[in-house]
Amino acid sequence: MGNRPSQEDITKIHAEINQCINQRLTIQTSLVALFGVVIGLLVSGLTAISRKENDSFIRAQPISFLLPSAMLTVTIILLEYNQGILRSMHVLSTYLECTGASIWEKHYQQFSKSRRHVTHDHHSLHVFLIVGLLTIAIPPLYLAFFPPDYDNPQIRITISIFIVATSWFLSCFWSAWKNRYLEKYRTSVMDRWRSILANPSERVENVDLIEDRLIVYMADKRSISVPLAWFPRLLHAASQERDNWEISGAGNGIHWPDIDEYISLEDLLRGVPVPQS
């Protein structure tokens, strides 16, 4: 399916992937460094708290809430940038997988689907979560130990801004966490690559599941018959789940949404079974 890229092209793609990894590491390092600066400004007491005349309390000032709000905003921006770089990595890695230039990407995706192991993507999100939660915890501490002057309209405005920033961060992080595997995005990218690289005559037209075999009928009138034992999830699926299949990627693969099983035509043509987990 398609032409295999040259070794020079593969080297360039690997260099791009390494650059993406370095950019994500730079983002996380910058985030931690910026958080340290914000903490330094707040803990110093020079900008965050003050004592007024005829007031026995040391009171938090508007900047005590404005700085954490700004920190949360920057965290959200870096989080979205980090996820964008991750999507770019998927575009590059799926190309290597679709062209058969590298089998590692496919094996890694199968490995990560087990959900039993923490991958580098999880570590990246953990950094954003820790920094975000620590930032969110700062204003409540100021409210507890340095009660502000609530009659000051600037205090009320900055507290409202902080509440909005907190809700925004939690919403963005939850969205990123739910989609941390980017399975739908990766599948759509792979379908797009396969449609670009595919031979027009090499596409799926129909599927039959007869006893213990999967039979795939192609547009060029060929058929492929393989044992269901090659695909454990499909083998152990209920009859109704097996029958609920769909052709994806302009005929470059078959998807069973009920069991989240995807079999590419390329793998069938190459006679590649799914590794046992």
C-alpha cells in the first residue's frame, strides 16, 4: 500500500518527532520555572500583602489573586500547545506506520491500550495538573491567613477573575485528560494517510464472519480469509458485536465500534495478526 519512504525521509521524520518531544519538554520546564517565579513573588510578601494604618490585620491585595489567575491562563495556553504538538507527533508516527517504515508505532499503541502502564503522555499531563492545583491552592491560603478587604472593589473583581480562571483550567484539563490517548484523532489521521497512500483497487467492499474465520472482499474481486484467532477481541466478541462493523478510511480498514477493534487492509494483505496481550 503506497510507496515506502526512503531512508532519508525516515531520518527526517524521526528528527521531526525528536523535535516535538524536545518542545514538549521545554514547555513543561518553562511551566515549572514560571510557577517558581510566581511563588517567589507571592511568598516574598513584597507584592502580595500589606498592612494599612489603623488595621491590625495583614491583608491580601488584589495581586494575590491576579497573579494566580495569570498563572492559570498561561498554564492553559501551554497545555493546549502541548496537546497540539502531541497531535503533530501522531501525524508523523501514523505516516511511518501506514507506510510500513516502522512497526514500533503500532506495537506502542497496542501496548498503551492496556491502560496498565503509565506512558510519557501521562507524565506530561501530570505536570500540568500538579502546577494547576498548586496555583489554585494559593488564593484560598491567602484568604485564610491574610483576609482581604472585601469592601475594596478591586478585591472582588480579582477574586471573580480567579474563579473564572480556575473553572477554565479545570475544564481544559479534564478535556485533555479524557482525550489523552487521542484515539479518535489518531484513527482519523491514519484513515487519511491510508486514503492518500492506498491503491484504488485495494479497498474493502464487504465483510463476512463465518464460524471461526474473517473473510474480506476487495474491490478488485479478491478475497482474504484469515482465522478469527488472529484478532482476540473479535474472537471473543458477541455475535451482535461482530455484526456491527463499518468500513473506514475509504475502504482501507474495518472498524468494530462496539469492541473498539480496527483491522487495516494492509495488515490483512501482509498476513499480520494482532499480538496476544
